[in-house]
Amino acid sequence: MNTSKKRKVYNALSEIARLHDQVSFGELIRSIRLCDDVSQVELAKILGISKQHLSAIENGKKAVSSARAAKFAGALGYPVDQFVIAAIEDELRSAGIQIHFDLRKAAGA
């Protein structure tokens, strides 16, 4: 992904954080993919996973560990904290634990 697209997506992440208190990891990944106008096949290849696995992540059917979220951030060239926070919040929500991190701060908004 080139630098101009990274800036565009980074701004998209800030906007998502501004509009929504909590963003799932799947929503975060989908927003990046759509803002960069990349297909699921293309993004899956960059992340080293199958299109089906990416689809399951985007639709909240597959969880992503914080370690894997960090690897995805590195593969895409984005700040690790945004990805890890979204992954941790997904895990906490699925466990019924209501702890929220401020994504706006992680997004630099």
C-alpha cells in the first residue's frame, strides 16, 4: 500500500473513531479495505490468509488475537495500537467484560 493510501486510511480510522465509540476488528479491517479500494482477495493475500478467513474476520465470525492483529498492522503499514485495541475489545466484549479503550487517542484524533 502506498503512502498516499496510508494517509487516506489513517484519516478514515480517525473518522470511524469519531463516529463510533467502539469499532470491532472486522469493521476496522473492512474500512481499510474499502477506503483503499482493495478486494478481499487482494487484502487476504497481503495478510497471508484466505479470502474466506478475511470474510469471517470482517463479519465478526472469527476472532483475531492481539499478536495477529499486530502482524496485520505491520503488513499493512499502520500503527499497531489501533489494531491491537480493536482485537482486545472484541475479546473483552465476547467475554462479557465492558472495558473500553479510547480509539480516538490511538488514532491520533
